[in-house]
Amino acid sequence: MPAPTDPRTGLPVVAMVGGGQLARMTHQAAIALGQSLRVLATDPAESAALVAADVRLGDHRDLDALRAVADGATVLTFDHEHVPSEHLRTLTVEGVRVAPGPDALLHAQDKLVLRHALDAAGEPQPAWAEVHTVHEATVFAEEVGWPVVVKAPRGGYDGRGVFVVSGPDQVAELLERHRVLLVEERVPLVRELAVLVARSPFGQVAVWPVVETVQRDGINTEVLAPAPDLDEETALAAQELAVRVADRVGVVGVMAVELFGTADGVLVNELAMRPHNSGHWTIEGARTSQFEQHLRAVLDYPLGSTAMTAPAVVTANVLGGAASAEDWAGPGVDERVHHLMAHWPDVKLHWYGKGQRPGRKLGHVTALGEDLAEVRARAVAAARYLADGEVDPAFAFPEEH
Ligand SMILES: Nc1ncnc2c1ncn2[C@@H]1O[C@H](COP(=O)(O)OP(=O)(O)O)[C@@H](O)[C@H]1O
Ligand SMILES: [Mg+2]
């Protein structure tokens, strides 16, 4: 049976589970391909639900809600990893094309599944153990040295579910909440890197340049493309690693490989199988954005060029700051946007349409140029101004606008 298309246009209909900013930006890319993203959101006020025309409300853990959003769609894909595998297996049996498929997705849903798979493939990763008892954790920790990093295998994001643990008591507490834990050596990180790769069912792969991801309190704040001072050999090795992992797990769509950069090379941290925060720079900074590429990949279209459009591209996230608090007396959000546009006419703004709350990812800005340090300073100052209303002295505004 041919895959369903939109009867008005003859073009595909991609259904995405999740209505956050990733779906919102995927919808934006879908428009240029003559499509309109269908979205399963839990709330009409979610980022993508505010802009997409075909929004279904429902829970991603509800099989009937998944069936309804997939009905008549060409393919079902995701803006997060929280859909239960058993539902995806059922949908697959019922004839729904699911991309990435449930077996691939499991490697992004369950950190233990990934650790086992990477060991089997001989890929570099931190020393780790699957732990059911305090004794098992202690044996491992004494081998690699305390403190260790303890992780809930499932359900974490933005550092929730990740704990630096310096003794058995803390392990005991965590084991009360989780039946099984992943325990890892604490890697001596030089920095964190990421490689974004896309893979189609046909088996075509496309990979973007390796980026550096800067984190604050477990949340990504800046992405530097390409990763500064990364030697060509390591960069190529990291890209090849990402492509091997993509093939091995059989992902369809965009996949981010989060890497730890150490003095001796890279180790795989975790995978995300969807457009990823580390790839927002591709909207302006690459010939094909991660959002367009994700659509191309899940639809088995040929993939687009990943070449950069400038030598240096930096994205800085706008996290809700003082300026999101109720007692804020400085310039309002619209005034800050106005100032930003006046002061940095070349900086591109992406605002997710979310309610303002301190710490929340409200949007991002992207700057492009020749020199990474200069581009980075500009992007960071712009994002800070939007978030905090704080003016970086290096970018002091003139008295009059
Ligand atoms: N084994 C480790 N050694 C050192 N730092 C780690 C380790 N594991 C995680 N981290 C730090 O914690 C952050 C979040 O961990 P991660 O496994 O990526 O969880 P999440 O699912 O919340 O993104 C990482 O980006 C890194 O900064
Ligand atoms: Mg992570």
C-alpha cells in the first residue's frame, strides 16, 4: 500500500509526537517543502501547537492518541524520546511507518541499552556498570575511584536524573527510587562536543561539522560551530564514529551524538534521535538545517548538503532570567527585541512563543562570521540581553537608538 499523502497537494504528511520548540522549528522547515507538520501536543499553548494548523491534543503515552495522529500520515516521528516502545511496536504492526523505529529509538531512551550496544560495537565510552545493589556500585566505584556519576537509565534531560555521587549512602538513596542504575566513571572532561548525523531508510547518511556544546548547570547554553581548535583528525574520527553508530542502531532521521572531549580523544555520552539543541545553528549556518534534514530523512528523500554558510557560527540559548521575573523593572521583552535588532542587525532571533519563566529555554540567537571568538561574544551578549536585560560592557548601547 502506498504511503498516504495530503490529497490537496500530493505531498507527504509528517506527524510529530510532541509540541515543543523542536516541533515548532520542524514545522517551519516543513512549510518550505510544501507540507504542514501534524503535531500531537499535550496543551494548546505548547510552542508548536501555537503555529501548526493540524494539532491533535493528547498524551504521548496513550496508544489511541498515537493512532489518531498517525492516521493518514505518511510517517510518524518525534520531538522527544518519551513514547513507550510497546506502543511504537503496536503501531508498526498496524502498518504505521515510525521513524526512528522502536528498536533504534531505544538507544536514545535507555542509557543502559546504549552502553551495552556501544560495548558490543567496540566504540569508545566511559567505564560504566549496570547496578542493582549498593554493593555492585561500591565495587565499581572503588575500581574507577569516587566520585562516580550515577544516572537514571530513562527519563532524564537537562541533567535531571544525573548525580555526582561520592559514597555508598547516596547510591542507596537513589536505588530506593530506581530499580536499576547506570554508574559511570567521572570523566575528566576537557569540553563537551556533539556530532549531528542524519540517516534515511535508503541508508544515505549526512553529517555536519563537529560542534562544541557549552553547558551551565547541566543545561546547554552555547553551541560553537565548528568546535574551536579541534584537530582535523579528531574531527573526522568523531564524524565517522557518529556515522557508524547511526548505521549500527539503524536510526532514521536526525541523531545527535553527545561526546565527551578528553585529553585522549572522544567518548560517547548519549544519543538523541530527533533534531537537537546542538543543531540549531544549522538553520542559518548550514545549507540544510537539521529540521529540513530530519523531514528529508524520515520521508526517505535524498539528504541535503551540510556545508557551512560561514566559517564560524554560534548559537546561544536564551534562558529565562531576571527579566522573566514578575518584579523585573527593566525593559520589557518587546523592547529588548527592539534593542537587539537595532544593535546587532545581523544576529538572528528564534523565539519559541513560550511563557517567560526564569531558567526556561525561551529561544535562541545565532550569529555568523569569520572569527569564532568575535562571533561567540556577539551571540552570548545578544542572548544575555534578551534574557536578563543586562548590557555587556563590550557591547554598550549608545545613549540614543
Ligand atoms: N560520566 C560522566 N563524567 C563527567 N560528566 C558527566 C558524565 N555523565 C554526564 N556528565 C555531565 O552531565 C551532563 C548530563 O548528562 P547526560 O547523561 O547527558 O544527561 P541528560 O540526559 O540529562 O542530558 C553531561 O552533559 C555532562 O556535563
Ligand atoms: Mg545529555
